[in-house]
Amino acid sequence: MIEAVDEKGEKREVIRTLYKKVDKLGRVSLGMDLAGNEVLIIVARPKMPQDKLDYLKA
């Protein structure tokens, strides 16, 4: 299990690490299991193609 720590020091479970492509309308599919839930999404562009492989291994 991967955990993230917020600014108050509280641990939060990371549900999954994803590498996704944004479609032409600016949408990203996360899966039906998250439908209706609130989630925190952090968006970052990979610095190099190797970044994609690192995320997919996580």
C-alpha cells in the first residue's frame, strides 16, 4: 500500500497510481469503481519517456 502524508501529517491511502492520456475533450477515465466518489487528482507531465514506465511499475 502506498501512503501520502498531507500538510497536517495525516496519512492518506493512495488508491492507485495511473499514467493516463487526456482525450481531445480534456477528459481522463479513472474507472467505474471510482464513479460517484470524490478523489484528489494531481496532474504532472512526464519529464522523459522513462517516467511512464516508472509509473506503470508502481
